[in-house]
Amino acid sequence: MTNSKTFGARLTIDLDAIVENYKLLRGTFTGEECAGVVKANAYGLGADHVAPTLYQAGCKTFFVAHLNEGIALRGILPEADIHILNGPLPGSESYFAEHRLVPVLNSLGAIEAWKHFAQSQNGRNIPPSDIHLDSGMLRLGLPPDEINRLIQEPERLDGVTVNYFLSHLACATELENPLNQQHLESFLSDVKILPETKKSFCGSSAIFIGPEFHFDLARPGAALYGINPLPGRPNPMRQVVRLQGKILQVRDVDTPQTVGYGATHRVTRKGKIATVAVGYADGFFRSLSNCGCGYVGDIRVPIVGRVSMDLITLDVTEVPEQQLQTGRLIDLIGPHYDIDAIAEDAGTIGYEVLTAMGSRYERVYSSNNG
Ligand SMILES: *Cc1c(COP(=O)(O)O)cnc(C)c1O
């Protein structure tokens, strides 16, 4: 069943590259500790492989979004610190205690509920919590009026052990965006008057903006997986994924004809079209119709016609016949066409390309460290 002959496409995930990326981030970060963000199944790459690899590389703190993801991760990493970004929903508090998960408290209401839960436990060991201050993202976290109330009524934190005050930047991928400085100042002015606690402010991109954004704990995700933290500049990260689809059929075309649904591509000269076993049901974006590409060795082969559910068609006219046998692999994400390049052609970001990758791919984890 798991024989690679049974799959139409192969996704290779380079665990050594993830480790190198972690080490680069940790080396660039000037604070105390670099965590790993493994939400959404480690950005689609498989938390069951990625998280233990990071743990072995020295990463002891992890962030996920949902409680559910944290419970699963606890089963994989019995000793790690696991933080839940979305925080507790009403009635879910006991699961945090049972699985020793750190909730990120995103509102005064959440702080109140957590405190109430802790008091109801009669001295039972309760995990510490983080408090998320919204410094301008307007998404999760205490809004400014709630932060002010917390400052005026510090007793709201009595009996609550706070690990970190955290915040998150809205425009960290844009080095020069003045909002970064503005959000930093807002965070600084809040934490100055709140009780002295460790702080966590940066994801992947902010690590590269500068040390004033670092504080105590970094929370990178994307850069671990090879996404360029500073788009438009050279990518300091190693590529992690390679996606290869298998050739199912090659057609010689010598009369004018159209390719695929909607007849959106017209072949006008003598050429060859290869049909490859990857489609939008695999998370291969339909917006790559007539605009993405693959590579056979060093030869670029453009996607022609629409991406359909299970198939794409590529113009392989330039490729020598002997490289086009049925079953041969064509690179769809790889050394010549990386995660950011395909995302740009698809009209999205690398994050979405990674997390969209479906379950039909054969997943191969490569590592030289066993
Ligand atoms: C997803 C997320 C991160 C990780 O961001 P990357 O850009 O992937 O490094 C960090 N902090 C919070 C609050 C997040 O939601």
C-alpha cells in the first residue's frame, strides 16, 4: 500500500534543511530561546516528523494554533513546552491542565476564566499562561482598552502565572514598513508598566528586522520550512520541500489543437504535451493554469491548459524523448522553482502553498542523521 509505485506524485521533505534553518534562526536571534511554530501540522509538512526533529536539534518550545493540535503534539513530545496560540475556548480549560499545555490568553475574559479555573483546582498543578497584547494587528490579543484596564487593575493577574507577554507584527515581511516601529513602540510602552515578565515578539521575519524586535523568545514558523522571511531579498533559508509529479502520458501534437478543460491553451506548432498526476485536489493551485511551470532536469516546461482535479498538462516540446517515459518524475517545486516562486505564480504566499499540500502525495522524509 505504501509502495512508491502506487502514488502519482512525491513530496520530499528535507529534515536536515529544517534543522539547518532552525540553527540559522537561533544564531540570528539575540534573545534567550528560539521556539518552533508547528501549527497546521507543521505548515503541512507533518508535525509527527518535524517536531521530533526540531526537538532533537535543541528546540524545546513549540507553538500550535488549536488546543487539539497541542494535545496531539503532547503525544509526540512528552517533555516539550507547548503553547496554544488560539487560547482556551469556554469549557476547554481542563484539557490544558491534563496535557500540560500553555494557553495564550487573548482577552481579559480569557484571563478571568483561566484564573477562575485555576482557583477551582484546589492547588492542583496548573500550567503557566502567556498573555497576548495586541499592538496593532487587530486580530487576536488584548485590545488597547483591555490592556489599559489590566494596567490599572493589576490584581486581575493575582493567581495567574504569566510566562510571556507576547505580540505579533502585522507587516514584518516589509523591512521598511513604518508600522513595525509603531507596533514595537506600542508593545514597549505597555510592557513597561505591566508586571515584569519575559516577552515574545517575533516570528520568522522580525528576527531579520533587527535585535530591537527580539526580546526573550522567538516564534518562527515559515522560515523553518524554507519560505523567504524577507521577500524581495536573497533567501537566507534552505529549501525544504521538493514536489515531483509522475508523467502519465505524452502526446505528440502536429496539428493545431487545444489542451484541457475550457480549451484555454492552443498548440500552434509541432510539439509534445505531458500529462502529470497532480491536480487541485492535491492542493496544487488552479490559479497556476497556463502560468506555472515544472522542470525536467534544467529544462523549464510551462503548464499549459487548466489545472484539473487530478491532472496538469505541460509543454515538454524541448525535452529529449528519453526523458519522458511514463512514470518519470517532473519537478513541480524544486531547485529551479522554489516555494516562493510557485506561490507568486499562483497569486498567493508560500505559507498557503505548503499548508494546502494534500494527503495524496507520497511523503518521503530525507535526513542524513538517521
Ligand atoms: C503563525 C504565527 C507565528 C509564526 O509566524 P511565521 O511568519 O510563520 O514565522 C508566530 N506567532 C504567531 C502569533 C503566529 O500566529
